[in-house]
Amino acid sequence: MNKKINYTITFCLFLVAVFNGIAQSTIKQKPIIQTKYTADPAPMVHNDTVFLYTSHDEDDAKGFKMIDWLLYTSTDMVNWTEHGVVASLKDFSWVKPDNGAWAIQCIERNGKFYLYAPMHGQGIGVLVSDSPYGPFKDPLGKRLIEDNHLWNDIDPSPFIDDDGQAYLYWGNPDVYYVKLNKDMISTSGEIVKEPTKPKNYQEGPWMYKRKGHYYMSYASTCCPEGIGYAMSNSPTGPWEYKGMVVEASEKTRGNHPGIIDYKGKSYVFGHSYDLLKRETTTFYERRSVDMDEIIYNPDGTIQTLPYWSVDGPKAVGTINPFKRVEGETMAWSEGVKSDATTEKGVFVTKIDNNDYIEVQAVDFNKGAKRFQVSAASIKGGKIEIRLDTKEGELLGVCDIKSTGGLGTWKEFNSKIKKIKGVHNVVFVFKGGGASLFNLDWWMFK
Ligand code: FUB
């Protein structure tokens, strides 16, 4: 290679590095799930818990590469616990299982949980379970929706009105709806193509009723997509466009809404590419679910958010550290991944030197003096237990010795400085090299 070409390549690489550095250093938002790429948030409040069903972009996805759906729960809206794969294309015997697990939504009726799932190009199916955690089974063994626009049948959103009538809404680029029977796995009457499709509707209808108003929110404008919404006096329209819940932003591309009320506050969930952008400036379909609090005006309209805030919402609950807390419960993390086995369930893995997990709003109450953790390890390493931030006060260090393998679990404990009150806790992992240990659960005493 001659010198001139060499200099030119070096200069270009330098520019790319500077651009990457600038792009990555400007990403301050913190998507709520970091161990996997997640999309199409479908939050459901059941009893005192938010169940967040998501679709799942594979780590090596370039375009849409989606084969299963994930479940996360929270009782405080800042810490999310992963429950792993809650359903997959393989749960539908009539579906090609290689791709197309798009946006699902779950709804409860009479103690049963109905998960409506689009398999892109193959139609909309429904799975049923006695528990929001699954296992979900296909009661029909065939599509729920039969029509002549299979390709457009995506993003099903179930809704049950106060009079008990249930509906299913879906579609791109049109909105369709049909009545569901009480069994929730059969339809009644004709499929209707909504004649008053709201302005800028793209896809992803999210139907709900609040204080007597019917709402349809949806991926709005293209591209980029924000989250728009329309209101009506009836579940079947006419729909009147009311504006944006979250503005379309150049920071993102696709979007998909989920809206709930929980513990006296209201929240919108949607997409960002902010996790991907921390790693690369190249665009891939590797999305992340983010969320924020929203405020309703007295007339039921919604105050628009410009984009996801940097800090996210405040905690509306606390973590009890005197009971086992799953390692995969986190408000934020860097570096680590999650995995699962049938025996162990979900655990934290790929823990390298300086990776960390932050858990917010941990209520130490009258005081904790010891830390205990279940880990499995070949090399071993250390867990620094820090207060409030990654650089915060060091409460103690727990040594994780080799257990003889990443599948052999043992408990380790260490003394810590006495701590009281409500704090964020940050576990900073230290050791030589990569994959120091796996982590199942922790607690304080
Ligand atoms: O995630 C695949 C598709 O992208 C969804 O079904 C749409 O809503 C869009 O988010």
C-alpha cells in the first residue's frame, strides 16, 4: 500500500472514530431493558404488578429478526425483572418458526390470560394461559383472523369495554377491528376497516378507555415515527386525531405504543435505538423499549413528550433487599447479558471486569450489615457494593471464588458498612478478563 493511501485510510478511520465518539457520547437516555434488544412494548397491569410483554430483536439482527417474545415485570416502574422467553413462534404449530414474531399484547379475562400474536405474513394467532407468566398454549391450532390481507395483519390490540364486549384492533396501513366473543378465541360479525383512521396512522394501534374516553394511540408519522393518538366516544369510532403523545424524533425510526395507569400515574412505552447507538452508528433493527410518565389534561387530552427523558420516571415503590432479589432485576446495567436454563430460570451472565448493575430505590429500612449472593464461576472475581452511583461510597466487597463451573452455583457473603434508608445500589464487577461469574440472586442481612 503506498503512503498516500495509507494516510487517507488512517484519516478516514480517525474521522469515523471521532463521529462514533460524538454519536455515542450524546446518548444519555437509558432504555429500560439493557441485557437484550426489545421492541413493541405491551404493558399490562395485573394485581399490583406491571407485566411488560415485548418482542425481541436478536443481538445479530440486521433487519427484523424476531423468533420469540419476552416478559419483564416491575412494581416500582424503575427496576425491571426479566422472566425470559414467555412465548415463541414454535408455540404455533401452523407457523414457519424462522422469523416474524412481531408485536404481541396480553389481556386478562375471568382469570385467563390471552396473548394475541402476529406472525408477519402468516396471520394473527392467540395463546392462552392460566398465569400471566405462562406457559401459553394455542387453543385453536390455526389463525384467529381469516381475511384476504394477511400481510397487513400485524399489531393486534385487544380491548374489553365496560359492558363486557371485547374487540381486537390491528393493522398496517389501515386499522381493522372485529368483535371477540366472551371466550376471547373466536370472533363475531364482520371485520371492519375503520373508516375514520386517525391522521398519520401507520400501525401499532393501542386501544384503551380512561375516565369515559376511548383512546387509540398508534405509531404515527413516518419516518421517523412518534406516538400519536385519537379519541372517541365509542370503541368503534369515529376517531378524532388529538396530537402526539411522543413526538417523532430524528433520534429514532420505528415506534410502537403501550399506555397504562399504575399506582396513580400514567405511562407511555415506546421505542428507541439508544442502546444500539451506544455501540455503533450503523443502523440495524435492534430496538429498545423506553418509557416515561405522561400527564392527562382535565379534558382527557395528553401533554406531548418531546422524546424519552434522560432520567425516566421516579420510583413508585421500593425493593426489599432482605428477601432474595433476582440478579436480573435492574434499573440500568452496562456490559452484562441474561441467559436462562430450565433448572435455574433467568440469571445474569457475561460479567466482565468493570461491568455493573444498578438497582434503584432499595429500602434498607433500619439497617443491613451483610451481603449474600448466589454465583457460579470458573475464574472468580469480586463484587464491589457501592451506594447510589458506580463511583459511590464502597459498602463492601464480596469475593466470588471458583465454584468449578459456570453451571455450579454456590452462595457467597461478605460484611458491609452498616446502611439504612432508601438508596440506589450499584454492583460493580471486578476481575481479570471476561465471563468472571454468573449471578442468580442477591440479598442483604
Ligand atoms: O416489531 C415488528 C414491527 O415493527 C411491529 O409489529 C410494528 O409495530 C413495528 O414496531
